[in-house]
Amino acid sequence: MKIFEFYEMYTALKAHFETSYDFVKYKGKMNLSVSNFERRKDVIFFKKWSKQFTKKEAAQFITANLLYDVKWIGDFKKENLSRFRNQLENISYTFSNDLDKMILECELSGNPLQFWFTCVDGNHPPIVQRYLQNKLAIETLIVLNHFLKLFEKFDRDISDTVFWPMIKNKCLKYERLLQFSPSQFEKFKQIIQSKRSSSNVENHDVERT
């Protein structure tokens, strides 16, 4: 991959996560100056990584690092790409496993499934807290929001106006890049229905699918 192409992709994906720019809509294209790029002090890093990836691999590599909150190209790590690919390859298993953990905690505590989505005194609901603790995958939060419209509820109930908007934006921006197909969402829905039918946990409030 050419150095400047890698730089453009990096800049576009960074803008996608941090601004209103839509990487998918504009296909990663940006109006950038080659001369300005060549004057950057970190050109060496773009040169280093551009030699190692195809265009598709570069997109995954950059997305992975930005998703894990590594902002500067000089701090990018190849290990994040391996972690990201593993997440994508096992996304259905991870989603199913996360639901199992949520159900088990409800069974042990006697709480209904709605517990996970309830904001007490304006605080983050348990599902967001577990995500922030790296105990639930961001993809699980994204998929459940797709079916249950959780973010609309959280916007109303969460009093935090700093961190919650950042978490929500990250999820929505990442979902835009994931571009789940109808068949993928159907598979997620089947997993949800399977868990609900096999669980004894009260779930009458969790019906929006």
C-alpha cells in the first residue's frame, strides 16, 4: 500500500470516530495535501505500516487501534489487529457468552433481565458499567441496542453528559463500519430468543425485538 494512501485512510478513520465524517459514505476519501503530509514528523510510522498491509488489512489495523483508544500512529500496535480479528471471527460466540453471563448474574441475584438496562439515580446501567470494565464486548452492547433501542432510553436516563455521549458515539461509529448484514442480525436474534426461552429469569420487560 502506498504511504500517502495509508495516511489518508488513517486520517479518514480517525475523523470517522471523532467527528461527523462518515468513512463509509465518503469511502475514506479526504481532501489532503501531500506536501503537508511529507512535513509531518511522524511520516516514518506511516512508511513503516504501509509496507506491511494491503488496503483491507490496513483498514482493519487502523480501526483496531482506534477502537482500543490508541490515537497516535506512533503508538499503534500489531497485537491490536490480532485481538480485533479474533473479536470479529468469534462475534456470535462472544455475544452468546455475554448473554449467558448476564443471565447467570440475574439468576444468582434474583434480578430480572431489565436490571442490566436500568439507570439508578442517573448512573450508568450495569451493561454499560460492565463494558467499561471490559467484562462485556462492545459488539454485545451494539447488537442489544439494535434490538432493544437501549441508547434512546440511556439518553433519557443517564445524567452523565461527558462519558456516556462518548461511549454511545463510539458504538454507533463502530457499528457503521461493521455493517452487519440482515442474516447476521437474524442470527443474533435467534441467539437472543434461544437464551430467553431456556432461561428462568424474569424477562417480561425485555421484549423489543
